[in-house]
Amino acid sequence: MSTLLEFDQWLFLLLNGAHTPWMDTVMIAITNKLVWIPLYVLLLVLTIREYKKGALWVCVFVIFTITASDQLSTWGFKEVFQRLRPCHAEDLASSIHLLVGCGGKYGFVSSHATNAFALAMFLGSVLGRRWPVFRSGLMIWAAIVSYSRVYVGKHYPLDIFCGAILGLFIGWVMIRAYRTFIYKFVSS
């Protein structure tokens, strides 16, 4: 296990240390949740356009998905494993290029990665039937948002990788729950 954590720290320092001023600006924007409001509005508009009255149920399940991913990443992982964020690790303090505030004490797993991949999996499945580009497009978006967390100094790569896996799983479970709900209660 220590070898894995040493590799994770080495990879973090490699990725976090590769900086340019213009990329710093881009990654600070990407890691900010508010910058994505236009994307969320677009997804809402497309959901309403595609599902009409059924869009309400899609939105309800998006809320369930984000709530589940956010709460599970925090209370099921961060508070259980209590792995310090790299910006809270004393042995890394002089080596980190921290571009934003450090935030909470623990970082395993990344809630940004978990939430982004859960949303990408769920909405990619829901909207991907009509617009297949959303499947891959939302996954690329989730990966970029997740990478930004390492770049700005808030997470180790393993926090991101495990958060992505958790998010994909939650999204998969929620798409199954959504389809079962629609089939049993709405379509009948």
C-alpha cells in the first residue's frame, strides 16, 4: 500500500508541477463550479426539449444522483479514510503549486470527480439516446474537471481515480433506478 501512495504522491507532484500562467488561469476557471452554470442550463433545456413533461422526473433523478454522490463521497469516504489533501500534508507544503484555497481537511475521494462522473454517466445515458455526442462529451467534461483538481493542488490522482469510479457506479445505479421507476410507475 505504501508503494501505491508513494507513486500517487510522485504523480501528484509531476502533474501539479507542470504549470504555465495561461493554464493556471484556465484550470482555476475549470475547477470553479459556477463556471459550468451555462452547461447545466443547456442540459436542462435539452432535457425539457427531449422529455417534455417527463423532464421533471429526469431532474428529480439528477438531484438524487448528485445528492447520493456528494454525500457518499464525503461521509462514506472522506470521513472514513481521513486521507489528508496534499495541501494539508506538511511534507509537501513547499512543493505544491496551490492555486486555490485548500478547502476541507480530507481529500479521498474527490467529491468534484464523484459528482462530475455521476452526472456524466446519468445524463450521458438519458440524453445520449437522442444525442450520442453527450455520452462522450460529458465524460470528457468530467475528466477535465477532475484533472483540474490535481492541477490546482487540491487532490492526489488516486483521489480523482477512485472518485471517478465511485461516480460512474452511482450514475449507473441511478440510471437503472430511473429506468425502473419510469417503466413501473410512469409508463404504465
